[in-house]
Amino acid sequence: MFDLSQWWAHLVGWLSGHAVVPLLDALHLGGLSGDPDDIAAALLIAALQVGIIGLVFRPLETWFPAERWNDRRLTRVDRNYTLLMLLGIFPLFTYLVLTPFSHLFGGGGDAVDTGTGSAFALTHWVPWFDQHPYVLFAVYYVIYDFTYYWMHRTQHAIPWWWALHSMHHSTRQMSCWTNDRGSLVDGFIQSMILATVGLAIGVDPDEFAWLMLIGELVQNLSHANVRLGFGRMFDRVFVAPAFHRLHHMLVDPERPTLHHCNYGQVLSVWDVLFGTALYGEPPRPTGVGDPVVDADNNHGLVGLHWAALKRFWVAVRQPAGWRPGEVAFGADYTPIPVGQLDL
């Protein structure tokens, strides 16, 4: 009988041979350095993710909404972008960029399997992990999530990066489809940072894909428009929808720094440890107070990305775009101190 890993490998191989390889050959991409199995694996993982979002998280939004909407018009662009990202862009990005990158810098092949792919590989320093793969995976995930927490805080602190990340925050209808709402440039930067850390600690590319799936699924749930917490104890460890919804709240003019909170991806413990956790607030409307960024809600997929790129292009070429601090954007997309904005 096949065990789970054998079953998965068989499924990946079948999809790769019957669909991915013929398609790559038809597009004249078959000679590139990535392994077609990586696209097949990414597609299967994406299909699993989309199925869980659509069949589990989306019904929860109908049954237990945090906010009641007259319609879901603003969620459509996020749904369409999620499908495009998961079933098209990310599998190709894995094949064309992430996997070649991992092999180039010693993250693939036998080096990783023996724990010698990186001088910082965890199995190099703690050989015991080789015999306890599930413990090793859990440690990988803690490091991955810790990296994400600080990366996310930096996205909010550096104006040129906020110019990109603000696209994610601009939606007025945060739903289970919102997690993948983000600039492609922002996504590239995030993926390369996380992949670099993963390579450094010895994560195999297949393991990295599963790390990302866990993080993405939790984020799909945490962005969902549902009244759901995990209880007093588990809320201090894991990110629940009620917890993350406060991160996306509109600025409160009475307490203008209240939204500087709840940056965690899966583990809320980082927010607790570093003083950014916020609990006990009622659900609040989501979005941004900056009218330039709020205008994202008037755009489709192309317009969203174009608006984020314009903000980024102006910010990254100015000293103000590199100076840490919370900013809004002027009519010409120049970063301005948020205190100059009438909220």
C-alpha cells in the first residue's frame, strides 16, 4: 500500500506527465531549469487551498458574518485574483524562480536531504532532527512565522514598501479571498525573503511549499468575514479572524495608533511577546483612511496593480520613501506624514 508521501508523489507525477509537461512544451518553456513536478505540486496544493476556501471558509462568512454587507461586490476582484494567483501565477513563479533559486544556492537535491545544503541548516547543528522530521517541520514553521512577523512590521514601517502593501489593506470588504490581494512586486519581495531564510535553515523546496500552504490557509481564515475567536488561551498563541480583523481596521481618529497591532501570520504569540497584540476590541470596519489608497476600491485587477506601482515608483525614488514612519500619499503619490491627513 502507498503511504501518504508515495500517494502524493504518484499524483504529482501523473499530473506533471499528463498535463504540465505537454503544456510547457507547447509554450516552449520545457527547457528551463525548473522541474515540471514543481508546477504540478503547486497546482495540486493550490487546488486544495481553493477548495478549502470555497467549501469551508466562504460558507462560514454567510452563517457567522463579522460584518453584514448588502452585497459582496468588492470581494469579487479579490476572488478572481486569488484564483489567478493560486492556479496560474504562483505555480509558474515556483517553476521559473523559486526552484531554480533554491538549487542555485544549494537548497535542493541531495544537499538538503543530508542536512549539508547550508552552514546554518538545522540538521547540521542538531542531527537529532533527521530522525524526527515532524519536530523539524514544526521548528521550521516557528522560524518561518517569526520571519514573517518582522517582515510584516517592516511592510508597515517603510513608506515605499507600504506603498505596495497598502493595496492589501485598501479593501473595504475583507473576506476569505482577501489574503492574496497584493501587489506582485510585494509578493515577489516576500517570497524571496522567506525562501532565503528557508534555504539558510535547510528547508527542502517541497517542505517550503507545505510551509506556505499552512500559512496561506490560516491567513485565508484569518481574513474571513466571520465572528470567530479561539478562546482566551489559544487566542494568545494562534491568529484568529477576530484578532487579524483588528489589524485591518480603519484608523480611529480618537486613538490614531490603535491599528498598529496584530501583525502575526499564524502565531499571535509574536504580537504578545513584542507588545503589538490587541484584544478586547469590538469588530470594526476595514480599510484605510488615506483617500488615495482607498481609491483602490474603484479598480479592477489591472487598475489595482497600476495604482500600487505608481505609489511605489514615486516613494522609492524619494528620501521620504525610505524614512521609517507611517505615511499617507499625496495626489502626486508623494509620501506625506499621516498626521497631515484629515482622518
